[in-house]
Amino acid sequence: MKRRSAIDLFLGGSLIATIAAFLYPVVRYLLPPKRPSESQDTVVAAKTGELAPNSAKVFRFGSAPAILVNTPEGKLVALTAVCTHLTCTVRFEAETETLFCPCHNGRFDLGGNVLSGPPPRPLETFAVTVSGSDIVVSRRR
Amino acid sequence: MIFRGARLLAAASLFAPLLAFGQKNGCVDCHSQLEGNLKAPVAAYAADIHREFGLSCRDCHGGNAGTDDIALAKDKSFKGAPTKAKIPLFCGGCHANAAVMRASNPSLRTDQLSQYETSRHGQLLKTGDTKVAVCTDCHGVHGILSARLPKSRTFPWNIPQTCGRCHADKGLMESYKIPTDQVDQYMAGVHARALFEKKDLTAPVCNSCHGNHGAFPPAASSVASVCRQCHASAGELFSKSPHKKAFDDMGMGECDACHGNHKILPPSTAMIGTGEGAVCVQCHDKGSRGFEVAGEIRRTLDIFTGRYGEVESLLSLAKRKGVEVSDAEYSLLDVHTTLVSAENLTHGLDAAEIGKAVTDGETALLGVRAVAVAALKEARFRREGLAVTTAILALFAVALALKVRRMARVRRGAAGPGAPGTRPS
Amino acid sequence: MGKSVARTVWEFLDERFLISDLVGFARKKTVPEHGRSFWYFFGGICLFLTAIQVATGGLLLLYYSPQVGAAHESVQFIMGGVKFGWLIRSVHSWTANILIGMMFVHMFSSFFLKAYRKPRELTWMSGFALLVLFMAFGFSGYLLPWNELSYFATRVGTDIAGSLPLVGSWLKTVILGGPDISQATLSRFYWFHVALLPVVALTLVAVHVILVQTLGMSKPIGERGTREIPFFPDFIYKDALGWTLILVLVGVLCVFLPWEIGTKADPLSSTPLGIKPEWYFTFMFSTLKIVPAHIFSLEGEKLAILGFLAGGLLWLLVPFLDRRARRGERSPLFTWIGLALAVYIVVMTVLTYTVPRL
């Protein structure tokens, strides 16, 4: 079959189009995406100096909120901010130096232990390390 | 004298566990062969918490357990079943004596009797009314379980039924002029739903608001304190609002004026404002300052709720179309928190404060909305991409089909038996 | 000008790779064409889908992370953060299921056409081994997204492996990399899925394809027609047509039914109700569920598992057991056995999804 017929052209053309239709997504896929995927076990929660003593910051850790507290003595602690009662987000109460859940008055100390109110379990604590000017929070292993 | 008798009882009960081994219990032997009310205590007592502490029939009822003869069994120490009016003192003989209770359960309270005497039940009992509840009406008599066990009559989710046995009985309550719909009302409310459906044992039940042993209908002023135990922020806002003084002056209960007392329904923005079903217009007439504020607050909240609902449905539409939107859902959580706290702020009646919270929320909402719109665009892009690719593939398929058909025709045309291109099998 | 460049390149490669001989052989290849030659396409479809799996799998490798703390999130990132990641991943997941389905069709059509008879015994055996390997691909791949369903389906599956007599607990420990599902398991399954199984499977695929090429297509017993079409290019074009249609199907599935991400696995939560393995395991899974607890004082489940192993062995050796087919005679007994097995598989699979609590 030496002579190039219409059908052959049609076949060749549509083959090229098909290949292009497949190459396009693959090439786009391979190009690096804008937001690199970070490990969901480690997060830069804040910069040093961002938090004054006796204050706190809620940040995203994985798919749930977590809270970084700078104690009055200057120590940094991080815990999950998801209340173990009905998953409301806890907040830091500077006057009492406790974590307080506004939904049903659940109260936790800075170690995550339940002090009063309905929460059934303590809050999970995370490890905090300072790396340069970054405050890095990671899950304990 | 009660206390001396009680001390004797305590001493006896200390040794009772030892005595139980191999000790004859004539009471059980006889009563287990009887019928009805006389037989019931035997089976019921098997699960009783007092039995775990080594107490048996004679420790409460007296008598001689070592004999089968009924006359000998009912000796001088035999007390029989106490009359209803005497039951509190009967139980209190041990349970109000700290020294006695220390021997068995040091952490158990011993003020139940004194509390009971201050309660409406106790007061009426003193006047000779034996229809009121005594210890055994709530705790049972021979099969008493620890209140920590789910089958106990005083376990949180059994309490409405325990109280309701009398308080939902029209015939019984008629003479006291007490309504009998409280249990039904409670069961239709949020606290019952929390307790029974979500199994939240911290949800309030009858005794949480009315008291335990010292049960008394709460005064108008004390209801709010009770609600504030859990709903502290709403209470704080209310106390700072103009309502507090107004309600106090009128002697009205705070929370229950708008939320009800037994049938507490999930609150919604429908309760605020000037329209149908709003509680504000119960007091504030048209043209008054309160009426204006109510309308303003309602409008602010409605706009925010509407915008929130719109973004939420956009997101779920994108999600249904297969686009990944977990980041946006996380951001929406924050906005939801703003919405909930704005609704809570209504207790403070400060329209400006509510407006500010809503403005913050709406700014955050704009960001989420942008993500939702982008997600829907992505969903459209995918479908369009599919259409294009399917068209290309269809063309390719057609080209192949035509080619195959042509080749087959050519082969058949060029072929004859034994021609090149064919082969015997 | 283009043509002479092409000719020069061709001659250069031919001198070194000696391709012309191969091409000559290929030109002479023919495929029988008769009433049942439609079934010949299924082998090529399996090959094509395997190629798609290798390609999409290789692409997924770029962004997936086999760490317990990052696996689920990396899949989430692929679905949401990588351009066309949703497409690559959905194609990979959908094609896996379609491929295994096509392999069952290919296996049963070859069985009923008695294609396994001499001299194609090794083709049949390598094919069956490939089916088992690909089901292992499915099982190991299923755990990698580390979501709730995959975690517990793996737990159920390895528990069944663990209940085998004598070797059960050893086997389970080797598969899991420890006593229970952990990071070791994820690493191990990842290694199975991207290293061990591909190497073994591709070797077997090569053996299988070489055998098909050298032996040609088997004609059904009693087929008297002599029509043949050339393998290149006629049959290939027909193959390509089928492949194109399947691609359209996969595309539609991926856009309208993208594969879900699921919730991240929480080992401390209780097993979800109605947990099932992937559909191609369900006929065995449901059999184990309905088998009585004890049969003649032997544990029912263990007996059933041994039954499956024995059945698999017999199925593998069918070319040597079916004497009549070996001789080129009709073999209705084996047809009926195959039919019974096919009906059994279909019925048990359907039952798993229609009867709520089997």
C-alpha cells in the first residue's frame, strides 16, 4: 500500500491528535505544582518573636487546627486545638493560663490534661523545636 | 438511739461477708418459695450494691436468719418493712452516718438525708403526705444499682423515666396542681437529644437543674445560674446587656423567657427579629427602640447566613462534581465559627458588635467563595476536556474502522483460493 | 527528503539490531478469523491496560509518599494540587479494576475455547499466574492511599491469610512486616506494588506474549474455517479500535466518577460495618462468610481456604487434566466445570453487594 490515501491521512492525523491529547495532561502533571506538598506531620507554626509571652496562636496542622502557646515563662508548647468533647476549637485564656473551650466550658491545662468540664480525654500534645527563626511543630513519634 | 443502732448494724455488716460463707439464710430459703411481692426481693437482691458490701436481709430488716420457722425468724430484732414515712430515716441510718459510710465507701456523700429534708418531697412528707417520693421511689428497693451503671434508675438517661413515674401521672399530680408534661417536653428538646442520641452524659437532666436529693422547683433567679454552668458565654453577654436589669426588675427568669425550660429547642436566627415566630416582639412593640434593634440584628445575621449558605452550596456542588476542595472546607470552618459566635453575640444585644463580627466573617467568606468558584471552573474544564478528548478518540476510532474495512475489502478482492495473504490453517 | 532520512535511520538501526528478520517474521504472522475470533482481542486489551497501569503508576510515583503520616495527604495533594493529578490517579484506580475484570473475561474465554490444550499449556499457566499476580497488585495498591477502607480491608485480608494452617501466622507476619499493620506494612506493600510484583509480572507477561507470538492463536476445536488475516497491520488496527473505545470509557468514568480519597486511616477506630475487600476478592470473601463454622470437626473457614488453594492448583493444571482436549476432541465435562465456576463467581460477587449482612 504505497499510495497515501485519504483514509491514511485521516488515520495519521487523528493518531497525532490522540497522542497530543494524552501528552498534554502528562506534561502538565510533570511540571512542578505551585504549592509543594509538605509532610503533614511537621509544620512551621510561627516565626520566633511573633508571639508575646502569655499568648497563643491557632494554626493549621494537617486538616485540623492546633494551638501554639508561649507561656508566661517563655516556654513554647503546642497542642491540638480540637476539643475532645464535641470538636470545638479551644482558645488560650491568658488570665488563667489554661486552654478554654467556649462551647461547654471545657478547660485544659497547658499539658493538655482536663481540668474541668465535659471533655472526656486530654488534648494531644506536639513537639516544638526552634530552627533558626522558625518555630516547628511536629507530631510526637 | 438511731445512731447506736446504726453502729451495731455497721459492726455486724463488717463481719457479714465472713458470715455469708456457709451461713444459712433462712429468709432467702423461705421467701424464694413464696409468690409475687414476697418472692420478688430474693431475685432482685442478687444484683443489689448492698450485697456487694456484705449486707443481707437481716442487716436492714432484723430477725433471725438461722431458722426456717417463721415464728422464730420474726424475733425481737425483727423490724419488717418500714412504712413509707419512715424510709428516709431508715436509709439515713447508715447513709447519713459518716463514720459508718467511711467503712464501706469513704468517698460517698452523707448529706442526702439532710438535703432531702429541705426538698419539697421531704417537706411534704413531714406534713404526713405519703404520696411523695422517698428514697426507694427513685433508687429502687432491693435491686439498687450504683448510679454509675447504665441500668441504674439514677443513671442520667434513666432519670427522666424515674422522675416521670410520678410527675407524668395526671392522677397523682392533680392534687398538687403540678403540670405533667415536663418529661414529654424535655424529651422533645435539645438536651434530651444530646443525652439520648449523642450519648453525651454531661447533658443536663431533671436533677441537673432541680437538684438531686434537695429537689425543689428553682426560683426564677436561679434558673439562669443553672444554665450558666454550661452556657457561660451566653450568660456573660446577657449580664452585660440591658435585658439583665429589665428581667431582674420584672422578676422574670432570664434564659427560659426566650428558650423555654423543659422543651428547649435548637436556637436559630428565626427567634430574633420582628417577624413571625420571633421572641423579641413578645415584649417590644412596633416603633420601640427594642423593635428597631431586633430588626437590625436579624437583618445583619440573615445577610451573613445567606452568603454563608451560598458559598457552602457552591463548595458542595464542586465536590459532587469531583473536584478536591478540602482546603476550602477547612477555611469555611473558621467562617462557621464566626457565624456561631455572631449568633451567640445576640445575647449581648449590641448591634454594632454583631455587625463587626459579621464583617470579619464576610471578608473570610470572600476568600472561600473565590476558591469555590475556581473549583467549579475546574469541574467545567474537566468536562470540556473530556468532550474534546472523546471527540478526538472517536475520530481516531472512525479512522481505524474505515482503514480496517478498506483493508479487508482489498484483501478479499486480491484474494482467491491460495492467493498470498491467506493461508490454510 | 523526509523519506530518505527515515530510510537512513532505518538502515542504521537494522544493521545493528537486525530488525529486518523480526519484521519479516512479523509480516508472515496471521490470525484466524471465524465466528469466535472476537475473543482474541481480550488478551491485547489486557496488555494495553497493563501498559496504562505502568504509565500512570510511574507518574503517581513522582508525587506519592509511602509514609504513614504523609501517604493520605500525598494522595490528597495529587487529587487537588497537581495539574491533572485527579486524572492520572482516577485512571490508575479505574483501570486497575477494569483490567482485572478483562483478565477474568480473557481467562474464561480462553478456557471455554480450550485454548489451553497442547502446545499452549505454558501460556495458560503463565496467564493464570498473571491473574493471581495482578490480584496481588490490586491488594497491595489498595492500601497505599492509607484511608479507612483500605486499612481495614487489608486487616481483614491478612487475617484470612493468617488463618491458614501451619504457615498462616508466619505468612501474615511476612506480609505485614510485623504483627499488625504499621509503617512497615506500608513500606512493604509499596515495595510489592512498585518493585517486586512489576518485575515478576513483566517477566511473565513477556513469556506469555512470546508464547502467543511463536505459537499463534489457537483455533477452537472443530472450527473448520481457514480464513486468516495478517497480524500486522490488520489485526493490530482492530486491536487499536478496541483500545480506543476502552479509553473513551475510562475517560468518562474518571470525569464523572473520580476515585474518592476517603478519610485517613485511624488504627484506633473500630472496623467499619460491612467492610469488604475489593470486588474481585468478594466471591472468596463471601464464601468464607457463609461456610459453616465447623465441618466434620474441622474449622469451616480453614477448610474453605484450603479448598480455594486446591481449586486454584487444579485450575492451573487444567491443560494436563483435560485429556480429551489434549487429543483435540470436544470436552464437554470441562466446559460445564468452567461454566459452574463462572456462575459461582458471578453469583457470590453479586450476593456480597445485594445481601446486607451476609
